[in-house]
Amino acid sequence: MRFLHTADWQLGMTRHFLAGDAQPRYAAARRDAVAGLGALAAEVGAEFVVVAGDVFEHNQLAPQVIGQSLEAMRAIGIPVYLLPGNHDPLDASSVYTGALFTAERPDNVVVLDHAGVHRVRPGLEIVAAPWRSKAPTTDLVAEVLDGLSPGPVTRILVAHGGVDVLDPDRDKPSLIRLATLDDALARGAIHYVALGDKHSLTKVGDGGRVWYSGSPEVTNFDDVESDPGHVLVVDVDDDGVTVEARDVGRWRFVTLHRHVDTSRDIADLDVNLDLMTDKERTVVRLALTGSLTVTDRAALDACLDRYARLFAHLGTWDSHTDLAVVPADGEFTDLGIGGFAAAAVDELVATARGGDAGSAADAQAALALLLRLADRGAA
């Protein structure tokens, strides 16, 4: 028996840093990743798809998002089993019980709307642990596994949430206990555990039967998500379980840490950005440190302005960026100005060097703009 394990689609997600047409393109890519599961399923001969929670970003969604999402699921063409997670729990406002979802839900889409066993076909069952609130106070998985006996049937546990061995706060009551999973696997009550909540591909434990698939499309930067963009092809048979990760993501959220002190450093950054492919589907966050002259800072700004037009988004990571701007001696002596204008420039230079933080930053920005207008800061 072969199936696809995926999770954390979070359809309807928005990213605050995406402007212009980038956000609609990102949303479309997330739906395309869902619809594209149909081609992958056909290629590998998958029987069905399980989505281990957080199908939607939240329960309050625009009708267009719900309708487009259901069409993407319809395109998969084989049964798709949806588990409510912490983003879209089965509470009073659940998207899964709303009029639009229930009216337009395709026949191949099944909501795992009760805890316990769901029959897929003779000899195959899904054991589900859906969320009914955003903050459960018990281990939902332990509850559905309690008393579950082995039988002449293959069972896939579909669950959502953190596992105790991966969470620094192991006393949280809602954590899934790995020992509970290992016990159920060892006694044959279940045969594979499909988890959601962690957005990076992650094997849990040493047995090879407990996995987070991660999100099929990236949702956060690489310091948070080390390996997103996958779907798992899972085989369960008499010989055991095999898991193959397929890379399906098309977007990247990249963090670049760079020390910039000279024009050479800026040129190197320019080359690095230029060599990055698929800029229209790449979000870049820059962590920049160093000390620059006003001329070099103007050149850096010109460089960043250029690539901000090419990438889906490019910006600085403010909490990890520390750039000092110090006017160099003689940096403003050859601008060809005199009188009051020259005196004003001298005053800006003095403020940039020795003013308080706010006034120094304003003076540095004014001087950088002056140099760029004079074509001295061109990248």
C-alpha cells in the first residue's frame, strides 16, 4: 500500500513582507503545490493522500480562498483525508462545517472529523486525532491509541502537534509522547505515524515510521525552517515501511549574513544576489554588519534598490543588521559646491560623525542621497 503524506498547507496564508503581485503569486504557488499532488500520485501509484493538520491558515477565510482551495484538492483526483489542526480546529467557527465548504467539498475530500478509526477500505484504516480547539489540554494521540488493539488491518495514524523529544518544554500536556507512538507501533496497533505541525521534513526517533512531512511550500525563513518543500511517498507492506521525500516546493526564503566594510564587499554581495536563480520566487532577508563610508553606503543602497525590484522581496533583518556609516576625510570636498551649500554639507558631516543616534542617522541618509544624486553611489 502506497500513499502520500503531507501537512501544513495553510491555504490562505499571507506574508506581511510580500507586496505588489508577490503575495498573489505566493498564494497561487501554495494552491499549485496542492493540485500538483495529483501528478505525483499518478507517477508513484499512490492510493490516497493524508494531510496531517493545518490544511487552512485559519477558520475565517474569504469565500474565494475556500473555493479555490477545494478546486485544488479536486484536481488531485484520489481520496484526500484532511485532519483539522491548531490553525483550523473543529471549533464552533470551523471552516470544515461552514456552508460553503460543505456545499462545494469534492467527493474525493474526506474530513477526519472524529477521533479514532476511519475505514478507508477493507484491511486499511486511518486513526485520526483531530484538534477541536487551538489549545488542547491533553495528549490527543494517547487518547485515540488507548485500548487500540492489533488486528488484521494496516493502520495509519494521522496527528498534529509537537513531539516531546523535540520540544524543550516536555511538560506541556498537549505534547505527543514518542514512547506512546513506539509502543503502539511495536505491538502492531498502528504501522506508520503521519505528523504535521513542524514545517521542515523531520524523522522522529530511530524506527523510521514516525515522520513530519513538513509544508510542501516554504512558510518561513531558513533559520526557522531548515528543510521545507517536501511531500512523503510512503510504502507500508509486510516487509515494513519505506519513506521517500519528494521535493515539490518552488519558493525560497533565504537569509544572507554578510560583513560589509568596503566597496569590494558590496561588489561581492552584488555578485551573490545576481547569481541567485528564480528571483521572482525568492525572498531574501539580509543580515548586514560593518562600517561604511557614506559613499559606500550609497552604493549599497543602490545595489539593494536594484535587487528589490527583481526578487519577490528583499530587505534587511533589522534585529541582526548593524551598519555604521562614518564619513571619510575629504569625501565631500569635490562636489563642486560652495557657500551656504558647502557649509550645510560640513554641518551634515559633523552631525553624521558625532550627533545622537537619531540625528546622525538622518544626516547619514541625507549625505548618502546627496552622493547618489551626484552619481557617486551608483552600484
